[in-house]
Amino acid sequence: MAAVGGRIGCGLLLATGLLTPFAATGAIGAMTVAPTVKWRDGLRVQNDGYE
């Protein structure tokens, strides 16, 4: 729930232009972690990969 709230909150802050450095830091953190979830499945989307 915290990850979802953070992604939605950062997206809203970036879209409205409020607290942009804070929102960008949160978005970068979420997108840095995102590939590690699918890393072992590889490029092929058929195998639930990250393409």
C-alpha cells in the first residue's frame, strides 16, 4: 500500500508541479526498484518479463 500511495502521490505532485524535487526523488526511487522485480524473468513478455 505504501508503494502504491507513493507512486500515485509522486505522480500527482509531478503533474501539478508541486514539490517537484521531492516528487522526482520518489519517482526515481520507485522506477529504480521496478526492474528488480522482473529482472530474473528477462526480456520476453511471454515469460512475464519486463519488455
